[in-house]
Amino acid sequence: MLPRMLLNIAFFSLAALFIGCQSTVTRGGVELTPDEIAQIEAAEEKEPVDLVDERLQVVIEALNYRHGSLLLRDLEYLIGMRELAVAPILKALPDAPARTRANLIYVLGYSKMPEARQAIVDHLGYPDDVVRFEATAALLHQGDLAAVPTLIDYLQSEDKMFRYKSIQALRLATGKDFGYRFAAPEGVRAASVSDWKQWWGTEKNRLMTRAAAGEK
């Protein structure tokens, strides 16, 4: 009788040990396996800045496939990261396809860092129309009024998207629109564009002098 009892005790002890090795652990109210715990602990050992850099890289790479609300969400995230996003964006630019490149230039328009400005200027002559437009608009968003005449030219574009984005950028920067409507007939648009050009010819010296002096 005693040997059998000892055998049962040994069996249950081994079973408990086996189950213990395979069981989950509760952490923060969530059951996790030992492998999952190890992965979490390894991630926690990283410096916070490393985690931020990894997140930025993932978001930047995802721009290649984003559309609609998901694209807007990721762009807002990058803009919100401010200076932290500039270095990863500059690193990604050389290999970025045109569409992603345009989106990254758009984000750089929200940065005052010299490196961001230089990257924008470097794309003013880029072969792709969308990239070139975003560089021009980003320059204006940074307060460089030298971009105004180029955006006025875009008001005459055959592409409705360029016309729409141009008037939005010009209106935001100058507070004017001269009655321009991007979807209006060509003749109606031409009259407004003429007003834009006349205004710029009259005001450009004064406005650019004030901008250079840091005046509003």
C-alpha cells in the first residue's frame, strides 16, 4: 500500500511540475505565456527613444500603402512628433516613391528645423508634379512668401486637385482669395488669377520685407 501511495505522490508531483512549466502567468490582468513575458521584458529594457524611433519608422514605411483616413491619421502623428520625426523622414526620403515622398515633404512643412527646410528646397525642382507642389506649399507654410507666385501659377493648373490645394494654401497664408473658386469655369478662374497676380506685383516687396524682418 505504501509503495503505491509513494508512486502516486511522485506522479502528481511530476504532473504539477509539467503543468507549471506550460501554464500562463497573469500580468496586469492579462494571462501571458512565459515566451510572451520574455518578449515584453526585452522590450521594456529598451530606451524609450528607441521605441519612438521604431514607431516612427513603421509609420513612415506604412505611408506607401495608406489612403484616406488612415493616411491622414499617420500624417497627423508624424506632424505631432515634431522634431523627433525629422531625422527618420530625412533618412527615408532618398528611397521613397513619389507619392510617399510628397507626403513626407508635406510633414516637413510643419518643422522649423534648418534640415527640414533644406530638404523642402531641394525638392522644388523635383520631376514629379505632386512632389514639386508639396515642396512649394510646404515652403509657404513655413512663411517663405517666395512660394506665392508659383502657387498662383498652380491656380491655372488643369488638375483640379492642384487648384484646390493652391487656393487653400494661399488663403491660409494671406487671408485673401479674390473670389477664386477652384471648380469655376476657366474664364471665371482667369479673372481671379489676374487679380492675384496684380496684388502680388503690388505687394510682394512690402510683404517680403516684412517677412524678412519677422513682422506679421
